[in-house]
Amino acid sequence: MGSQHANVSTWLEVLERQGKSQHTLAAYRRALEHFIRWSETAYGAPFDPARVMARDIRDWKAYQQTIEKVAPATVNQRLVALSRFFNWAVQQDLSQEDPTTDVHAQRLPPRQPKGLDRHEVRRLLRAAHHHPRDFAMLEVLIGTGVWVGELLGLCVGDVEISERSGKLTIRQTKHGGYREIPLTIDVRKALSAYLETRPKADDPDAPLWTSSSGSISHRSSVMRILNK
């Protein structure tokens, strides 16, 4: 980056002092460089954080989607980097507002679970059928394709179920984005049955998955269910 992009370098140095990994710093740098190249080409003027508008972020996002055909996960990762940069820029009085606030992450297609054939899926579901929590966890994993880490990060309020529809909100995906996943009838039934047995199911901020010893937050707990 040239001298006119010193603010980006300063921000990255701050993150490095905060302990961010070199992998993360490199990804953030690439994202900012990509946006700056796009901005300077679009406007024919040097990059200035104070002049970036929400429309610019939306147009840049659309450029990646329609012209570059970038994968949704990559678009979302770049948006996260820009959001964090502009949040810092506002704190440093380099910009009056964060132009990324109203630009939403691109919706990702459900990731299909790999490595399990239909026979194995039926075996797992049958084994957990009389255990509402385990059965619901399996139905969510199989029916939505969420990652185990995303599954364990769910709160009660992230589940919305009505008679004919439902959705699961992943507020922090594996790639740092946000997405909403529609729920099939099987997943809705399993979650409803589990929530009927779960204490304090009316607290939206409570962890969704609990055991007699507290919340379930470790991957090994899920692996034990899969290995039963």
C-alpha cells in the first residue's frame, strides 16, 4: 500500500499488538486492498475513509458477486474486515460513520453434511430418538448443515418456530458472517420437543444446549452423541 493508505497499516499494527494471528492480519489486509483498488478505480481518486458511503460498500459487494463471481464466504469475510476497519476509523475520528452498518452478509447456501450415508443417518437418529436434546442436535446438524461450532454457539432466541415455518439464526458463522437458515418440519418438531423439556426455555439469551452440569459448549459432547 502507498503512503495514502497509512491508516490501514496503522490499524493492522494495532490488531497485531492485540494478538491477532498473522493469518487473520493477512486476510484483513487483502480485503482492504481489494476494496481500496475497487474504490480508487470507481472514483479515480485516492482512498479516503471519511468519504466512503454505504452505497460504496453495497456496490463493491455487488461487483464481487456479479463480476468477479467470488464465493459468498469470501465476500462475507471481506465485509467483516471492512466492518472492523471502519469501526476503528470512527473511533479514531477518521470517519464520521461506519458505512458497513447497513450492509448485510451474503446468505450462504446450506452446507450438506459429508461422510454419512442414509443408513448411518437413520441409525444415529434412531439411537437418539428417546433423548430429546440429542435427537434435536442431530436433526439440526443433518437438516441445516451447520458446523458443530455454530451449533454449540446457539442461544434459545436464535430458534424461531411457528406452525408452518421456522428459522435458525447463526449470529457468528465459522467465517465471521451472519446467516439465517430455514428449518424443515423434522427439525422444527425435534427442536420443539426439546424446548418443551429444557428448563428456562423462555430466556432468549440462554445457551440452547444444556445438560445436568450446565451448558454444552465443547465439541467432544457432540462427538460422544455421534459415536453412540
